[in-house]
Amino acid sequence: MSNKTVIQTPDAPAAIGTYSQAVRVDNTVYLSGQIGLDPNTMQMVEGIEAQIHRVFQNLRAVADAAGGSMNDVVKLNIFLTDLAHFAKVNEAMATYFHQPYPARAAVGVASLPRNALVEADGVMFIQE
């Protein structure tokens, strides 16, 4: 029987819909999509580079709250409203992730919640 736990932390933006920041089932944690919201103000940070870093900071906060770290992320999905910013995502990822890097998809989308420029979600596997 699996053990399902909802993860919530004030160090990442509060859910703005009918979802949890993350859900842990046994050793797997499903991280909900994060956009560039500052968790203290719930306002979008300005500019693509700031949003990319905020997205990864928010994911890291949820990963920490789940008992893991960014090194435990095995799958990452990146959504960009302009794929020309993908090089900036790669640059930022190098500061938040270490080899071996997670599997990843990058998708160009027409729009994101709150007019965000970037969103990312992921899956973590935590060794016990």
C-alpha cells in the first residue's frame, strides 16, 4: 500500500488553484509547476532571468520540504513562452543541478498563468 503525503511550505508560493505544491507517494515526489512568483509577496518577479531563477528557487524550496533536494530530481519539464530563452534556462540549471542531470523536456507554449514567461515542474525520487 502506498503512502501519499501532501507537501506544503511557506518558502514557495501558495497554490493558486486546486492543487498541492507537491505530493509524495512512497519515495517519489511529484512537484507541481512553479512560475516566477515571489513566495513572500505572491507577485511575479520582473524579467526572464529573474523568473527562471525564481522558478528553480521555488522548486528547491518544495523539494527541501519534501525531504529531498534538487539532486533528487529525475525528471524536469520546462515550459517557455519564447524558446529563444532556452539558453538562459540551461545557464541557470547549471547553478541548481549537478551531474548527472535530470531527464528534461522543454516545450514552447502560447501562455502561462499570471503571464509568466517560464514554468517548470518535476519528479523527484528520494532514496531512503
